[in-house]
Amino acid sequence: MDRYELRRIDYSLSEDHVDLQTVYKQFFKTHCPIETVRAAEASGFDKDLWERLCAMGATTMALPESSGGDGATLVDLTLVAEEIGRSLAPVPWIDHVCAARLLASLDALGDDTAGVVHGEQLAALDVRIDSVSGARLIPTGSIADHIIVRDGDQVVRLTFGTRPAKVDNIGRLPMAWVDPAAADTRTVVAQGSDAIAKYQRALDEWRLLTAAALVGLVDETMTIAAEFAKTRYTLGVPISTLQGISHPLANIAISVQGGRNLARRAAWFLDNEPDERPELAPSAFVFMSEEAAKAATMAVHIQGGLGVSSEAAATAYLVRARGWPLAAGDPGATATRIAEIVTARESAAQAVRA
């Protein structure tokens, strides 16, 4: 059995992977307590946290060495994304690295975008699957220096002298309506079928990393609920011993591990054999979009009246569990794409057998 066959079966982490995740877990534990998350809700962005994160090399690691990066794999990036989700970090790391990786793949990281590599300039991406004309909601639109959108068969980079205003949203993201026609500069980065294919790859990476972030979010949500259940008593026993509490918590644990394995599997295939299982990355996104909302809701229910208070950490996790997947529009559109991929593959297989 060669290493590729083995990797399809075994998605456990290497020692280097564990060390990488441990470093970022400790970083966010130190620099991003729930108070930091709350303080950044008005803008959706903590500039100081972002600068600290960039100083650790979190943006450069995501880029190929040919573009001045460290050449991290997508599995590496899922580990960072998971810790961002665990801490609800108010930084646009996923949006930024996906946009930066797209620019790198299109050889478009030039002098005017040099700051993107180290995070000195923020890049954003229109992450909707369906191409739209006119204004569109961009998850990092209110703070980005460069916004990458698709216009027909063109990939276009937009810049604004005055950034679009943030709009309120349930995910507490720095979202903004962005109208390409109102941009101060409009640069066609690339065009044609190859450019659009690379744009689609960036969308798959965004959904993959968002799925990984939701894994971390759900894992921490489960921890919050479990710790509460172990210390809350009814009729002289911890409520964690009651089946109505313990069974839902067990289901959440299953969702965490299932989503984590699916995200790592999708990351490996997207890096090594992108044409073999293209449905895995969007599948991880759809799965975690559904499971995150259910798990966070259950965590609030377990805490009862305390859970629904605005001060409760569980509430902060709930609104983001529901809001982050909606940054790309209706997750159902991603489910439709999965169906199209699988249908096309089955149709091709049947044609071969015939």
C-alpha cells in the first residue's frame, strides 16, 4: 500500500501538525478571551489581534514559497481555522488567506498588492457560488483593502478610496455591500475558463476552512455546555447524568469528530488529488453548517435561562454558529453544487460502462 492509499484511510495528525495546532490554540487562549470577542462586535474586527496573528506568520504560511510564503498545506490551514472558530476570533483570516492564495495562483501578487502577503493589506473575496451582477454582500467588505470578485469570465480586483460601510449581521462579521461599479479602481486580474476554475478553487478552500472553523466552534460550545452540566445539580445529582443532557452532548461530540475528519479528508484531497473527490470540501461546509447551529442551540438549552442571556458565552457561539455559514449566502446553493458534482460523476461512469 503506497502512502496515498494510506492517507485516504488515516487522517490522524503528525507530531508537526499537533505542535502547530497547539501553538495557535495557546495564542488565541492568551490573546482572544471572550471579552476581546465582545469588544470587537461593533466593527467585527480586532486590529491588534490581527497584527499579532500576522506577526506569527499566519498569513505568510498560507502562500506558496514562490509568492513569498511558507507553502503550508490545506491540512495545516484547517488546524489554524479550527482554533479561530474555537475562540470566535474577530479576524478575517479565512477570507484573507483564500483571497491571497487566489491572487498567488493567478500570479497577481504585484507591487500594488505586496502588503497582502504579510497581512499589512487585507484582501476579501466574494464567496457566493452563483455569479451576480451589481452590489453583493462581502464578508470582509468593510475593512478590506482589496476585494476580489467574479464578473462573467473575469476575476476582478476592486479598491475603494472610502471603504463600504459595515452592515449589521448575525455573525458579527465586518460585512458590507460592495458595488463593483462604485470602486475607485477596477483591475482585471485574469479571465477565461482557467481563471474561473481557480476562483472556484478559492471558493472551495473558503468553504473548507469555514467548516474547520465551525468544528472548533462546536467543540468549544460542547465544552461550555459539558462543564455547566457537570456543576449544575437537580434532585441531588449533576444534570450531566441525565439522558436528556448526556445523550445530546454525546451527539455533539460525534458531530465534532465527524466534521473534523471530513474537513481533513477534504483538505488532503484538495491538495493532492483535487479532481478525485471535488465534493468533499463543499460537503464539509454543508455538514458543519447544519451541525453547528444544532449544537450551539442545544448548548444554550442545557444552560437554560443563563444560556440565553446576552452575557453568556453560549449565546456568542450560537449567533456565530448560525451566522458564519450565511456569509456565503444560502448553504443550500452549496448542497446543490454537491449534487451536480456527484450526478456528473455518476453519469460519466454509466457512460463508460455502457
